[in-house]
Amino acid sequence: MAKKTTFPKLNIQRNYITLKLPVGNFTTSYGGAKASGQLVEMKGAFEALDKYVQTQSKKSTIGEAMNDLLNPTLLNKLVPGWNNPIIADNFTQGDSVKFISPAFAKRYPSTYEVVKTAKKNVYLKMINKKGVVEHVGVPNTTITKA
């Protein structure tokens, strides 16, 4: 089994550059920037990375600014916890779960039943505003067993 590295990597394509981190990806291009994975929920992470790249690209190039982000010391200043991804619980059908992610916990404070799991998503039985039962998929890192 290959050992995963916790150091950041760059994926350079024709129109965009992606910084791959254990917590998610930060991608920038001429059209703008975006984040994915757990990086999205890390407060201020996207803004810090985007601001750094935009500021540095005025002095040099976007490629050089993204290359600077390979330095773990700089990443620790911009995004504390970039190398500590959340390890999700194992869920099975019938488990009772609640949201831990601040994005969902305030809006959905009750517990929900797990209907099925699929890779990184867990499908929950939820009742919508009309009283109809729906199966809603959420990332497994946003919930915990109740």
C-alpha cells in the first residue's frame, strides 16, 4: 500500500492550476478561483488563499504565486490545519446521526436516520417543508453518530 504524502502538490493544466491538499483542492485560473472538499468549510481558508494568489500575481505570475503555496510554513499561516483532514465515522443503514458542520447544524438540529452510504456520501431520511420524506445525500465528514 502506497503511503499518502501530506505535502501539498500542484496540478498544472492548460487553463488552470490546482493546489492539492489533504483537506481539499484550491484551483485558480484566469476565470477565477474555487475550492473543494473540506477546504470549503474551513473558515477563511478560501479567502486567504485567493487573496494571497491575487496579491502575489500582481508582482509576478499566477504560477509563481501558486508555487509559493507549496511551502508548508506559508500554508500554516494562511490555512491553519491544512494537513489535518477530518476522518469520517463509518455509517451503516439505520444509524442515527446529527450534523456537526456549522453550515448544516444550525439549520438542521435534529437527528436523522441513515438510509444508505456511497463512497464519501451518506444518504439521510429527511422530511421536507411539505411533510414528504426525502433521501438527501450529504458528505460523510459533515455528520457524526448521535
